[in-house]
Amino acid sequence: MQPAGQMKPFIIAWACHIAVMVLIGLVLMPSSDFSRLDFHCFYAAGFLARTHPAQIYDVAQQMRAQLGPAKAAGWAPFIQPPYEALLFVPFSFAPYRVAYLLFLLFNLVLILPCFLLARSAFSCVLEPWQPRPGLMFFLFLPLSVAALDGQGSIRVLLICCAAWHEMKRDQDFNVGLLLALALFKLQIAIPLALLLILRRGVRMLGGFTLGAILLAAVSAWLVGIGGMQAFAKTLVLNSLIKDQSAAAQMAMTHYPSGMPNLRGLVYSSGGRYLPHSWLLAITLAISIAVALWVIHLMRRQQDEGTAFAVAILGTLLLSYHLNFYDLTPLLLPLALLTGQRGKHFHIIAASCFVFPVLLVSFALQAGFVMSIPLLGLLLLIAREDILDDQSQLTQAAATR
């Protein structure tokens, strides 16, 4: 456990952060942007899971629920797995505005177990964004955006922290089970699990497989076979939009230029002017190359913390669909990587805190730029490996 003197600054900052975020939530309510928050989609899904579970993915029912009980000015498709809707069932009993504040509090409370589960990593003093243990949580803008938007990215961070806690105990089966819980973010959970399974082996694969089967069974029980087919159709439609027009992107809340991953970087570097098939092929080729590179980096690491950080960085870059708030799990690799490293790591880590503020302050739909510091961190790790190899060769030559 952390000494009381180390926990006190975190607890004070956490309480102040909750108060400020709730105040911002109350200020948002009268504005027109309030009905555009992602929470209205999840609230409607919880309402349908309680009243018409088999119709969660029915477009007409989603529109009625979001324009009615969710009090939204528009609507957005619910593209999470069916079991995710169960989390929002209790909130759907409350009026929409009350439910929003309750879920905002729920998200903010999760910061505490994130810190406690990975407190050794988050307790490093990292000037200037973490003069005291855990304060980086409250300076990382994607986390605050995730909480205000009603997104589940803080839960992904919590799962990553819990998985790291179990990995340090060599409980690989438990790690697999925990990663399966993140399948409500398929684009993050699957590549992260695959990367870690390649390093840790079949026990983790067994835990992940069991968890995925159980969640699939719960989903099928909730929505039936027809609902599962509708979910698959919705997922494919959202992932493979061929029309790159602004209207199509807005209809499916699908903005490649705002994605802080390889897909966003390729799209914004000229890919938007290519035919969809070309864009998909180029993105796939680059993603395969980066995936092989990330696997190579992971295998070279003797330190499990660095390997775990590489897996998360690689996952964020490789994920096909990633939004600004989905960068929330980046906090863990930042803590794991920069604690014992030099100024170059600290400079790139600092950019991960500064860039989001600039993007939001100037209302830039350019989230793809966040993929650059992620690549930078991986390049620095690769550079360290090369320097280590050179040092070992020099030592070997000196002993001859």
C-alpha cells in the first residue's frame, strides 16, 4: 500500500476533479451539444435491453429510444456487443439527465481502482505532469472527454491496469479473462489480447477464449440469434464505409481523420483522395508491417512492463476504429515507460498531454496527429534495443 503521505495528494486531486467534472456536466445540460453526447446512444441501448432486448439493433427502435427516452436531438447507431447494453439498464430507470450525471460519477470513481491496481507505475514522479503520484490522470484530456461523453474508455484503462496487476503475479489465465471483459471495444481488446498471447502463451489464450465464450452466450441470451446477426451487420456497415463523403461519415459517426491510429494517419496523409479499395489495401499493408515490428519489439524485451507498454501502444496504432477518448489507456504505458528513462521519452510523453489540449482548444478534426507520439515511443524503445545490442557487442569484443 502507498503511504498516507503519498495517497493524500491523489485523493485531494481526485475529489476536486470529480467536483469540476460534475459542474461541467451540469453546465453542459442546457446546451444543444448535450444531446449529442455518446451517452444518449448507450442510455437508449439500456432502455431497449430492459424493454425490447431483441430489437437493440433495430434502426427504427434505436431512433425512437434515442429521440424519446434519451431526449436526443439526433441519433447514432449502437455498435457495441449486446452484453454492453446490460451495464446501462440500471441507469435507464432514471430520467436521462439524472442518468447522465450518475454515469459520469461512475466513470470518475473508476479512476481510484486504476491508480491502486497499478500504483507502482503511477507513483513515479514525472515532471511536470506528475509532481505527485497519480496526478497524471487529471491532466490527460482524453480521459476527461471519455467521462463527459459517457464512453467506456476509462473501463478499458481499468481492465489494462487489472491485467497488468495480474501479469506481475504470473496469473496469465486471469489476464486473459480480464482482457475478454474489454470486448465491448473489439478493436482494442482483440489486438491487445493477441499481442500479449504471443508473448505469454496458451494459459492467457484459454482465459481470453473462456471469457469471450461466456460474453457471447450472455449476448445471445439477451438478443437472440437474430439480434446477433443484426449486430454483425451493424459492425460490418460501420467498419467498411465505402462512401468517404462527410455525410456518410456523420451518419455513422465515422471520422477517419480524427482517428489517432495508423488508419487516421494514412487517410489524412493523402489516402482520402484514393479509391476505398486502395486506401484499405495500403492501410492493411502498413498495419501488417507495424504489427510484425511490434511483435519483434515485444519479444526482445526482458522487462515485462516495457513489453506490456509496447502491446498497448501497438494496439492503439493498429486498431481499425479509434476515437480521441479511446486514448485513455495510453496513460498506463506512459507511466510504465517514462519512469526510468531519459529526456527523449519525457519530451514525447509530454506531447501526449499537450497535443490533445491543442486539438480540443482549436476544435481541430486532426486526431491522427496523436499517432505520431505513439510511433515515437516505439521508435525510442527500438533505439534502446539497438544501443543495448551495440553495447553487448562492444563488451564481447573487449573480452576477446
